Amino acid sequence: MAHRRPFWLLFTLPLALTAAPPARVMIIGTKIAPPFVMREPDGSWTGLSVDLWRDVAAQLGFRYEFREASTPAALVDGVAQGRYDAALAAVTVTPDREQRVDFSQPYFDSGLSIAVPRSLESGWRATLATFFSWGFVRLVGALTVVLFGAAMGVWLFERRANPEQFGGSTAAGLGAAFWWSAVTMTTVGYGDKAPRSLGGRLVAIVWMFTSVGLISGFTATIAASLTQHRLDTEIHGPADLRRRVVAVVRSSTAEDYLRVRHIRTDSVDTIEAALAAVDSGAAAACVYDTPILKFALQDHPALVLLPVTFEPANYAIVLPQHSPLREAIDVALLEHVQGDAWRARVERYLGTD
């Protein structure tokens, strides 16, 4: 005979899913993380996570007050050490954190993204950077020396044999010879100056053949330099972050991601400071949570969010381990995040893609 559950369990099960609210005022840890947690000028709290908690708390009859922390790690520490009854902001669920605290059902899917300057050393900026580089200056200097050598050879033979074109003062003669060597090398060959002596013509023949190799090598070097500069400066995804300084918020999952991969970081306290570092050129890019970056970039028109999301993660409410409130909070969370009001709220804060 199949085992039947006692009939009275059908009435007590709903009560098991709804824990009695604490008699005292709950202390809820939070931190500024727009658009999930924001502070209004009058001191009140608002944002996606704050509004969601208010809905859940109202449904479950919780009384609470918010206490501000400095970092996501401080929120987790506060719950683990009993200073907070719960914590919320844009706290990512990670294995390390799960060992110390419990998490509610996730209420927002996130991940990491990269913010870079809109014109990250591309186009004309990359070209200018190459032409004003020390390597390019040295290359032009070496070419000038070679040009002057060819000019000197022609001038020594032509200054007496062809004074009309290469005569006059030493400066005038060498200047005319330098002009001839330059137009010969570039194959322009205006024809306004040409050697007449045997020695001058022999120099000219050697110079013309030499010029073919020189101009080809010069062009190839410039092209390679531009290509390398573009490869060294453009960022298209996580693989391009190596050998660069990346701005990141201290004690965040983004900082953990970068340090594990030995990417140099400029760790700061806020996302605004991280984006300011990219704006000023102190960092090549900023890595942080996708929705927070997307919201923050509204105030940084010179930066753009790359269309790449990696390291998928979830935001959830931080709870003490074995919290008797977890089941009730989970049920209330699922009811709210699956409703139209939550989707409308997300669109209001973050817009639509």
C-alpha cells in the first residue's frame, strides 16, 4: 500500500515556508552600488536591490534599518560575524563566500564587462602615436644620413663638372644634391637635376638600386609599426588585458578575476574612481559588473562598454548560515522577480538592450 502523508501536513506546510518575523529591528548591511543601491540627498536609500528588499520585507512583515559598509567583502564579513542580519547590494554568489554565509535565491543575472575609451588609440591617434615615437624618429634619422651620403657623393663629382645644378656655395651645392637624392629614392625623379660626370652617374646608378631596397624596407617598417601599435593598444576582450593596467574596484569579484590571471590592476574604492582612471589615461580599461558599468557609463561619454560579457554570476541577498528566514525570503523573492513590476523596474534603471 502506498504511504500516505498525514492530512494535517497539508495545512502546516505553508506555515513552514513562512518564518515568523524577528521581534527586533533587523540590521541590513548595504553599500553604494548604482543602480542597485543608491543614496538620495535626503539620506534615504533607493535602487533595484533596495526596492526589492522593501517589497519582500513588507510581504513578510520585517522591520529593519540599513547600515552602510565599504565593500562587498565587508558585507559578507558583517553577516558572517553577526553584525548584520542580512546584506544586499550587488553581491555576487561565489564558492568562497558560500562557505561562510548562505545566499537567497538569485534575483539578477550578471557578469563582468570591460569599459574602454571610445577612440582607444585607433585611427589617426594610432598613426600620430607611431610617427611621434622614438623608434620612428631614429628610423628617419638613419634614412637622412644615408640620403646625405648619396648627396655628398654626387656633389663631390658634380660641383665642378655640373656647376649649374650642383655648384655655388657648399651649402647650396649640398642642398641641391640632397634634393636630387631624395627625389631619386622616392622614384619621383623631377628631372630638374641630373649628374653629368662619369663618377656622378656611377653614384646615381648605385643609389637608384639601393633606393629600391631602402624605400621598400622603410614602407614595411612603418606598416609593421602601425600594425603592432594597433595590436598593443586595442582591447576587444579579456584576452587583450594582459600587459595593461586595468582599473577595478577593490575587494570585488572583478579584482579577484584579474589577480588570478596576473593582470596588473589599479584598485580603487569606487566604480567612479575606476572609470576616472580610464578617462585620464592612468588605466587602459575598467573591468567590473556589467549592469553597474552600464549604468555608470551614462556619466562618462568618452568611454564605451565592449559587447563582451564573461564570468557569468548572480546577485543574491546575503544571509547567515542556516538562517530560519531563508525559505520565506526565497519564496517572496521568486514571487517578486517573476512579476511584471520587477521587469519594469529593471528597464527603468538599466534600459533595454
